[in-house]
Amino acid sequence: MQFQNIPHPDLPLEDHRFSKLLGRKNWAKLPPAIRRRFGKRVHRGGSVVYRGVVTRMKMNPAGRLLAHAARLIGAPLPYDLSCLGKPAVVIVTEDIAGNGQFWIRQYGRASGFPQMIHSSKRFAGPTGLEEYIGFGIGMALKVSVEASALLFKSDHYFLSVFGRHLRIPRLVAPGALVIGHHDLGAGKFRFSMRLDHKILGNILSQDAVFEDVKQ
């Protein structure tokens, strides 16, 4: 696969989907580097790659159980603590057929193949953004800006069956998920993930530092 971020000639040079979700005022609060990363149009079918390293990884017993159980539906959560200090890669590909993006996160491990996490972001639903992890399972995301960081917060989880969205009750949902994009300057940014359960507390958290793609 050839990785590139060259705009398609039939598409605008800028991507306004994330800025519309935030609104002009909140979009302006983001550092220029974050606006550039989330405001450029990727070549249709092409990909942008970010390479980095996992700098923090934490799971309590409930988090380990959930992460390993989720392997039955494609392993959408990091499950191996040995990924700490190992290389990480994020690949963002524009969806040719639909209004969205495919995301692949690859985490190195102490032994064996790296873990691959696949998801699809679609600009749809009641919050304007949904993320699918496979097997019809997804979550609606709310986008916000806090302390100059771009945050994606889970609003609710759902199961998609024959085109219908069935909300998963909060009682059995895994918890509140927050994904953060924090600019570090010098072409680097921190990816943060935190999953908090109302009763079990912080069950899983991860940080990784990435660099912008070199052109």
C-alpha cells in the first residue's frame, strides 16, 4: 500500500467535517497543528500514517477481563501491557464509498504479532459522529475542546441490526470512553484513551506519543 496525503483532484483541499461538529468558536481554540491534522482532506482511498511509541498503559482486573473478552469481537481495546514502550502506528484511510474514515491502530508487543485495532468513523447519527468496531457494535461520539485538546467522548453505545440502532443500556455498557488528541509541538502529539466505569472506576487507560507524517 502506498501511503499518501495528497488531496484528490475532485475533492476540496480542506476537510470541514470535524470543524463543523465543533463549531467555529471551539475549532479556533485548537492549536494550528491539530486543526491541520483534522482539517485536511486525505486522498480518496489513500492513507496518512503516524508512527510513535506507547508511553503509558494501565488496566485494573476489570479492564483486563473486558479487554480480553472483547477479543471475541475483534479486540477493540488494547489488552497486552507489554505494549508499553513498544512502537505504535496509526493509519487513517478515507472511506471511498461512504462519508467517513477507516482507522487502524497497531501496537507492538513483547512477543508475537502486534495487536491490530480496526474501527470506522462515520459522520452520522444523533451526535454527528459514530465509531464502529465491527459485529454491528458502535458508539456515538461527542466532540469537544478542553485545555487546547481535541476530545472524543462516548455518548452511548449501540448495536446496529438491519439498519436500526438499538441502544445498549448503560447498566451493561463498558463505561465512559474519552479519546484525546493533545498537541506537543515540534510535529508531535499525544494520543490518550481513558475508560471509566461508574462503579469500577478507571478500568483502562493508555497514552502514546506520535509524530506527524514526513512528506
